[in-house]
Amino acid sequence: MATLRKILDERVRVGDRALWEPIEPGSSESRSNKSRSSASGSNESGASAGSRIRCYACGHRCPIPEGQPGVCKVRFNRGGVLYVPYGYVAGVQCDPIEKKPFFHAMPGALAYSFGMLGCDLHCSYCQNWVTSQALRDPEAISPPQEADPNEMVKDALAQGAKVMVSTYNEPLITSEWAVAVFKRAREAGLQTAYVSNGNGTPQVLEYLRPWIDFYKVDLKSFDDRHYRELGGRLQPILDTIRALHGMEIWLELVTLLIPGFNDSDDELHRLTEFVASVSVDIPWHVTAFHQDYKMTSPDDTRPEDLQRAAAIGREAGLRYVYCGNLPGRIGEFENTRCHTCGETVIRRFGYLIKDYKLTASGACSKCKTQIPGRWSKKFDGQIASSPFLPRRTQQFVRIS
């Protein structure tokens, strides 16, 4: 039976040239690579420095030698050309858009959610580790299934979805596939979104810009040391947040509050002050940690910890602060309230919308203040307030 590595190496296409370039022989970077290789007797692949390429899909900006993958394990150099994942999914699910979470983008909409394999980070608490840590962790197994963008969009429409979302792994590293799907989705009148760690580059954000409507970034910490524990750096995430807001792509942020890791008052003050410096209208979701994957301690986040963090966000000036993962236990922080008059314009329990009082233009029905977001002209109710597997109109074929 073929290994997962072999299967994935065959489900590829050449990467879009907007997202990679050769490292030219004789460049300062090439000479530096060659010097390091000479000092050790050879480089890691046996290839010449000139066969290296630079990938711009994520903030690592990997210089990839011939025959090797980048940090993500799924984008690789073959003959001086970047090859990238294409033509498969490792998971498909229908979610209420509130699960992503997007609270200010088409409330109640069904989000047809798909993912591939791989990630550029290695968070020990990842809730999607079976897909994100494939090729890095031998226990992370999620068999890929052959897929076609046109058939995926047909399936999404058949389920009643209004949004196509790339999620479950890190979508930045599979952006060529996401854009192929999103182009067909846009033609069919669907909105599109990323659920991402935000470890982007200017190149990949410009590549996505014409094809994406909503973007959720996990702002995991405001301490660079913590990000390095997860395999990344803080600065590229902050740059991505600023860039997305500047591009007027609808943006929401999530921080999973982990006791002892990122929950100090000082860190939360710095984090929320940064968000407010970009825009006080960016929704910030602070969500409860539960033990998962390799992180079997500390204890799960308590409701009072979420409420403390939310109060710090409000103190920083953020107008739309939400607490998540503990429905019914965090008071008003599940609801959307008008920042002018305080009227509750959307009342929720978990992912369920219990009351909706926005006008067709997205304004408060009481005082007519415009609420920031991307709103539907009318609220059509919800197909589902909990996730479900698609009632298959298309059969995805397992690749083996």
C-alpha cells in the first residue's frame, strides 16, 4: 500500500508563481547557503545552491532545497520547481458559520467547510491535529479523498450552504487549491472564507485578495516566545491582521485562552490594545481551552477566566468581544449588542441564533447605528445550529 507521503506527492500541481521564486545562483542568499553547505561538507539534499526556491505561502518564507519540502511538509521542490497540494480533501463538513467563529458575517448561514493536510505550526493543543499534523505525527491519519472544485460547489449548493470555507488544516499553505475552489464558488454566488493561523506574507494575501470575503485569524498569544514554542513568530501574524484590515476583507480574531500560557492580565492588555489600535470594530472571540492532543494539562478554562479576558478587551476599547466554547455560562458575551445604545441585536446560545434584530442594511433596529460586519439583507433562519456531515450528493473517492 502506498504511504501517505507518496499519495500526497502525486496529488499536486505546480505552485502559482505569485507564491514562489527561484533563489538565483550567485545571489547573496545563494552564496550564504553554499557557504553553510561547504562548511558541513554538503547541503541537506545534495543539490546545488542554485536549485533552491523561496516559498511565500506562509510567514516562514522557506528556502527549499531540491527534493525537500518546506516546514509545512506539503509544499516541495522538485527539479527547481515548487509543487503544491491539489485535487483532494481530507475532510468536509457543514457547519453553522458561528462555529468558525464568524459572528458578524452572514449570521445563520451554513458554511461548507473543507480542508487538506498539513500546517506550518505544530501547536500541542491543536483540535484539528489529525489533519494539520499529518506527515509530522505518525498518529495523525486522515485519508485524502479525490475532489473537484465544480463538484464541491454543487455539493455545497445542494446542502443549502452560502459560504465555502477553507479550514481544518492551515489554508495558507494550500492556497492554490482554495483559490481554485473559491473561483467556482464565487461564480455560483457563494461567499468564501479562511479559518487560519494568520502566519501570512504580503504575497499570499495579495494572491487571495480577489477571491476571499471573510478571514478568521487565530491570535494565539502576544508573546513571541510562546509563538516560537508553536513553531512560528508573532510579527507575521500582526502584519497579517493589519494587512487584512487594510484590504477591507472582513476580519474576526480568536484567542484560545490557555491557563498559564497566554492568560496573564499583562499579555491580554497588550493583545487587546494591539487589536484596538488596528480597529475597535474587529470582533475578538476569547474561547475556552480544553485538553486535547498532546496538551493534557493545564485544567480547562473556567467561565470566570473568559469573562476576565473579555473585560480587559472592553477596557481596551473593543466594541465587540465574545466568549466561546461554554454556551450558557458566560452571560452577555454570547450576544451582539449595539455599541451606541446597548440594544441586543443578535442573541445566541452557542451556535444557535435565538433572536435577530438587525435591519436589512445591518443597523440596530432601535437607534439605527450601523453595526460593522457583512450582513445578509434578511435573516433566513438556520439550516443547522450544529455541524453535520454532508448528505452526499457527491461521493468523494478515497485515494489509496
